[in-house]
Amino acid sequence: MDNDSNGGGTTPLELVLAWGFVGIPLLWGVYGTLVNALKLFQ
């Protein structure tokens, strides 16, 4: 059976929203960590 043919699949919009919900705070945390780490080397 083809998994894409069932009616309960995830839409591309749902995938974008889910990755954004996880990815944006993750990237913000990495950015903040890098900024603080650079202060140690100044």
C-alpha cells in the first residue's frame, strides 16, 4: 500500500508550521549561545 494515498496524511502547511514551531526557538537559542560564547573570547 502507498502511505501517501491515505486520507490522514500531514499537509505541507502543517509540516512548515511544526518545523517553525520547533526550529525558530532552537535557532534563537543557538544564536544566543554563540553571542554569549563570543564574549568569552573578547
